Amino acid sequence: MGTDAAWPLHKAISTVLEESTELRGFLGNPIRLSDGGSSDGYTPEAPMPRLAFGDSRSRAWQSATFDGQEHEITLHLWSPPGDADRSRQIAGVIINLLHDADLPVPGHALVDMQFESSETRYLAGTSRGNGQGDGAAMDGEKGNGAAADQGACHCLLTFKGLTVSD
């Protein structure tokens, strides 16, 4: 098998997202595309909306005539609670940018890049800070002196890419 294409593909995806004027309109300029922080990139203190890479998987994909890899890439989109419409708009922009994209992957050819799925869920806010919170904090209230976490709208986007080694 040839060299690993996961990191060059990751960088190519980062570049196309960070250079998108339309995405900057939603996420700010410059776009700060992170590699998470927690397992899914959720930190209530960080400004929203925000985009983070999630888990990725690569596996061998080959035949007698080529060496390649199949990549599963996840992106986490976090938006403030009650902002589901905007989350869906942002997800649509990301899908349009990456689905069937012809991304440069040095040392490899990207032969297919497909949107696979999206999942949207809503996280209820919880009190955080001193560990003595009394459950969900509502409308900016603080529970027992802890900073209130207002919750979030979370959209998980999954893409599949196929690369072959040059």
C-alpha cells in the first residue's frame, strides 16, 4: 500500500472550508476549524456557531491494479440553542462545498468525495463551574454560582472519500 492519505485529505478539507466566503458569513472570518477539544468538540464556553473535525477512519481500499484508502470524515457543527434553521443552512453550505469536491490531495488522487449523512440533536443546558450545579439552568440563570451552559444545537456531518496513491 502507498502512503497514508488521511492527513493530506484532512488538510484539503480544512482549506476548502476555511476559504469559503459563504461559510465565513456564518462562522466569522477567519474560520477557526478546530480538531475538537472534547470527543465531539463541544465546549460551552466557546463562541457559537463553530465547526470542528470529529473522528475519522481510514481503511485499505485496493485491487490488483491500484492501492487506495477509504476515508470516513466527521464534522461537528455547534450552534446556539434555538438556532436550528441557521444550523441547517450552515450544514447545507458545508455539504455543497465537500460533496463531489475535487480536492487536491498531494501524493494521491481523490476519486470520490460523498456526503453520507447528517444527524441533528439538541443538548439541554446544564450548570457548570463549581461542580455543585443543581441541574438545568434556564434562560441564562445560574445554578449555585456556576456559569450557565445554555445548551446547543449539534449537527454531525459524515463524508466518505476514496483516494488512490499516485
